[in-house]
Amino acid sequence: MKRTLLTKDEKRAIPFLLPGVLVTALLIIYPLAYIISMSFSEDAMTMSGFAGLTNYLNLFKNPQFPKAIVNTIYWTFGTVIFSFLIGFGLALLINRRTVRAKGFWRSVIFIAWIIPGVVKATAWKWLFQTNGGMVNHILTSLGLISEDIPWLTSQKYAMLSIIIVQVWACAPYVMLMLNAGLQQIPMDLYECADLDGATWWQKTMRITLPLLKDISFICILMTLVWAINEFSLIWIMTSGGHNTTTLSLLVYNQFKVLNINSAAASAVMQLIITMAFAGLYVKFVIKED
């Protein structure tokens, strides 16, 4: 008997899936195809002419482009690594048996994640002010510094400052995800490890991390994509100055001066870099499995 392409249940599911597919096509596929076609046009405003790779070649000649790539790499790896490490540490701490009111502490820490991005950036910009900022005041009061640090107005500290804020914002998300995973790990495994004389480090590396591998994969992938595409936090705190211009800010700056051709090419390059990072990470995880 010849099998039809779709079963009865699959055909019944089409009307329910169709709205979601249409919304996805309207909000994602069409804009993506449009910006790609703009990047290959001679005049992106009118979508006329075919420029081939001219817009991309001009982008590579732009002295700001390699700087934006390097800044994006520093920014991405710094925020992803420290967000995961701090979030994992908080998850382990809250999951301890001796900690009471775990739900309360999870909620308090998670506030940093749910605060709107503009509010977070504005508040931390005030905290990092050179003169009168709360961070400098606390460090001076503790005797850790003798003069105010120009957190947001020097190339030495500007990138570090925005990384700190991004880590502060993303670590609670990692904490919540990993804490949920920790609660699913059977305690029998740790009890057997204790009987064998395993240390805390051995239990973490041999039991905890391997069993949290799937959740860790999601956390790292999400923070990776968020970091590469972050715009509002960097723009509000430094406006891309003092060597903090990433690819997302480079695209905005080019749109702002109506350099649409280069802006479209930059946006496509940002998409390619995001997919490359994500693809390499996924391939690495699959290879490990």
C-alpha cells in the first residue's frame, strides 16, 4: 500500500501550525532576505543595481571593522565565560542543604535579569561615574584605591565595565537554569561518591557537570547569542567610545550616517559571525557526545 506524504494527524495539525509559520516568515524570514538583498545592491535605499561583493569589500577596508571584530570577541568571551562560572557558583551555593529560603534567594538574584536593559545600563552608568560614582566611593572607603578610576572614560577600564554589567545581568539566568538541573540529580550519586572518598572537586567534575551538560549547552548558547547582539547596554554606557564599539554598534553608526550599503553588509556579517560561533559550539558539543 502506497503511503501518503502526510498522515491524517499531520494534516489536522497544519491549520494550527500555519499561523506560527506565517508570523515567523513575516517577522524573521522576510526581513532577513530583505537585508541580504540590500547588502548586494548598488543603492540600498532604492534596491537598484547589483553590486556583487563590493559592499563587503568596502566593509573590510573600513578601519573600524577589524576593531569592532576584536572588541566583539573580547566582549563575547568575557561575558559568556564569567556569566557561566558565576551562575554555576551561585547555583551550587543555593543548592546546598544548609541554605534556607532557597526560593527567596533565587528570586532576589533573578531581579538583576528581569530589570529592563535600559534601566540596568542607566543605573550602572551612574554607579560607574568617575566623580561621585558609588563604585569609586565604596572602593575608596575600603582603602582599595587612592584616586577615582575613570571606569567609562578610559580604554583601560571601559570594556571591563560593560562586561561587568553584562555578567551581572546574565549570571542570574544561568543560576536559575543550572539550579533547576541540580535539583534533578539523584543524591544517591553524591552519597556513593562520599563513600568512595571523592573530593568536592571530583564530584563536581565527574558528577555535577556531566549531568548538567544539556542545560549548560543551552545557557552558553543563549548568553553567546545575547552577547554578540547586545546593543542598548553598550550604547547607553559608553556610546561605543573608548574602544568599546562592537559589531552591533558599528551597524547602528553606519545606519545613522545613512551609509546603508555598508550597514546592510555589516548586519549580514554580524549574522554570519553569530551563526559561526553558535555552529562551532554546537559541533564541539556533538563531537564530545
